[in-house]
Amino acid sequence: MHELTSFLSKFDIDQEKLFMKVFPVVQEYVIDSIRPTEEQLRKWRNSPNGREEFRVYMTSKFTVPPTPSEVRVLWNIYNGRKQTSRDKKLIRCYIEAQREAVFCAHCGRKDGSFHVDHIVPLSRGGTDELKNLQLLCAQCNLKKSNGYDARKSFI
């Protein structure tokens, strides 16, 4: 990483802006590169121990064992499962818990309207869990859209 930073310092570019554009692409590439075959997925879906076999497969692909939440997100991504509705009660609880420290997780803005954002979008296999939620100002949330969050790695 130091070599990359050293290399980039030779150019007159905003390294933060570059990282924000490149990191989501890298995350998608990693997700695709560790993807099991369709045959494996079909076998796991139809097996009573399929989820456990999938977890073992995923663990073999990581240098640091993935958390159960990460395995669940990857299972959802690879099987095309998407949560179709938000847990409104959880969202309200999250907003209530964040009422004192309201600022945008991306730009740090402290005024204006805020949206509760899913770090891994529901449309991409994310879930309604507290650790998958963040507050973003309206501008940052619209810019992020349904992409992966470059500031937060989920794998």
C-alpha cells in the first residue's frame, strides 16, 4: 500500500477522490473472483447443510475468517436474494439512537436533511442490520445511489 501511495504522490491528483471511484470496483471484482460455480450454488441451495458448506467455502477464500454477517451477505448476493422491504421499526430505532450525534458519514455535514443509508444496498444483497446502516446527507446518499460504499468495506 505504501508503494501505491508513493506512486500516486508523483501526480497532481486527488487520491481520496480516486479511491472513492476505484474501491467499489475493486469490491465488485473481489466478489466476482471468489464466486462459486452455479453448480456448487445449486448443490448448496438443495442441501440441508448447504449454508454450512458455503460458509466453509467462503472461509477458504479469505485470509481472515469472514463474519456470519459477511457470509450471509455473500450468500444473498450469489443467490440473487434481495430484501424487498425495509424494517421500518429498526430504521426508527436507528434514527432515535443517532439523534444526538447527527452528521453525514461521508462528508461530515451536520446540518440539513439526512437519510438512513444501507452500506450494502438491499438491492445488492444487503440486510436490515444496525451495522449495515449509516446516516448520509441527502446529497451524499443520492450520489452513492445503490452502489457499494467506498468508505466501508463489507468483505
